[in-house]
Amino acid sequence: MKVGGSAKWFFVARNEKDLAVAIDWANEKKVKWYVIGEGSNLVPNDAGFDGLIIKNEIKGVRNISDKIFVGSGENLTKFIFKVNKLGLAGMEKMAGIPGTIGGAIYGCAGAYGQEIKDCLVKVKIYKNGKIRWLSKKQCRFNYRESVFKKKHNWVVSGADFEFREDNPKTLQKNSKDIIKMREKKYWPGLLCPGSFFKNVVVRNIKPTSSRRNLLGKIKKEKIMFGKVPAGFLLESVGAKGMEMGKIKVASHHGNLIYNSGNGMAQDVAKLGKILKIKVGKKFGIELEEEVQYL
């Protein structure tokens, strides 16, 4: 979103050794640290970060037996096009999601019925001075959630994936079509994190009375893949076109919050809070941000 201040320290980790050295240095000096990918889903504080920001650029894609290993700093869309060319299916509909493999695993990214966990076998992490492997189950994936959102000192360095076989040309076309569709909503150069709020998973709404209340206010056809789109709820409360300073909600989509130029992180947070209150009053549920405040 191009908001927020500077970090006190900044380091680029291009391999696991770099990552370990940076984290160990920060822990030894008692400096707080945070690992980022491409920063596409972050809203950094206007005051900056009084610690070390480590940019993960651990790259590499290689075949290991019947699995594909990929470094967590690889760009997600570039990786998808690589496996498409190999005729490996399962992530083609996620093309165009901004960010890295590591960021996608952290947030259990997905689109159009596919999620990164679907093809994932295990995740390689740096934790407490050691490299370890976690099974998919140990990652505790849920809709836009993972164990890594709770354990910030568990840093993803890579992952193994398994795919099903399909026609490479078909997969490439599917990904290109998805990107064209996404660009109608998120045009190139737009300073936004993609969807700002998570869609609402119907089965997770508690108590049951709140679920009934919501479903009584919307049409069944609005529910997609078991979720109520946050964009629909936001548009229902007049979100489109709202603004706070230079931070605006797009006129064509209620769940697209962007920086129109020189915007402030505090205005992102203020606008997000107002939108959550509006949806809460009308539908009796609280929207949850998909973005991460830093």
C-alpha cells in the first residue's frame, strides 16, 4: 500500500544461512524482528518499526522425487506458471495473488476454490536456532489462517508440494484468464493489498443465532464456496467510494481499499474500523482483516 515509516534495521536474507544469522543477531542483541516477503499484505505503522525487518528472498525450485521443493522467497505467481508448464495442476487459479510462497503459506492464501494448502505436503521452517520440517497438519491451516500467524518466530524457509497431472496449455490458459479477470478489479499499479477483509465462512459463525440472523438478511446465491463475500456485506453498508484522508474504498468494489497517493497507515486503520462497525450494526458479525498490521 506504500504506507508506513522506516525500519530501524533492514536485511535481505537470500538463503537459510542469512536468515539464521539475522534472527540470531537480533535475539542476541534483544532487538525485535519481523520477517516479510514482498510486503503485499502488510500495513506498516506510520512511526516505522523499531527493530529489524528481514526480507525473505530465499529462492529456488527443484524436483525431489515426485515432489517439488520451492524456496519461500519465490514469487507465488511465477512459481504457478513454472508448475503449469510442467503440467502440474492444483494452484493455477491462484495466479495473480501478490506475494511470495512464504507469505501465501503464512496466510493460507487462496482464490476461486483453491488454497495453497491443497497441494502442500510439508513446510521447512527456522525455529529456535534449528531447521525443522512441519507436516501439513502441524501447520494448522484454516481459512486464511495458519500456525505461523500465532508463532511469529517460526519462519518458513521452503515447502514441498505434490500436484496432479494435467495439460500444460490448459493450465497456462486458466492462469492467464484468471489474471485478466483479477486485473479488472485490481489494475496494475494500484496501491492495495488485494482483498482487505476476509470473506465470512458461514459454518464458523458463532453463536448459531448470529448465523441465522446473517443468512436471513442475504440471498442464498450470494454464498460462494461456503462463504459470504466481504465485498457484498461492505457494499450493502455503502462502503464503495468512502475515504479517510488519501485512503479510499474503490468505487467498483467494497472490499478494495487503496492508497490514492501519500496515504497514512493510521487512515487505513481508521477506515477499516468504521467499515467493521457498519457491517456489525447491519449484519451482527465482525469482519476480520486479511491484511496484517505491523
